[in-house]
Amino acid sequence: MNFRVWNDKILLRSAKEHLEKIKPLVAQFSHKKKEILPSTSFESLGIDSYEVVDLLMLIEEQCNVYIDE
């Protein structure tokens, strides 16, 4: 379950909230005009493996999260 702690309170975040936050970031790397859904793959957007690394680094920075290898 995804959660954040703020002022000693646990705040739950839905997958939809996460998706809405990263959609604009993914769109920056997309080579195809396609709707971004939870099931959308990087491959279907034309994003190559090098761009995936750059995208994940941007998501980490913008969302203040750490994505493990």
C-alpha cells in the first residue's frame, strides 16, 4: 500500500493520483501520441531503454521518491 507520513499522520495515495502526477513526465519522453494508462508500456510509447532511465530519474526528482534498480 502506498502511503506518506506528514505531521505524524499516514496519508494514503491512490494509483490514480500517482498516474496523474507522472503522466506529464512520461508525455515528455513519448514519441507517439497515445493515451497514457496504467497498462501503457514504455515500448508502446516508443520510449527506449536509455530514455526510461532518464524518465525514472526525473520521476524520482519530481515526486521525491526513490526507485530501486
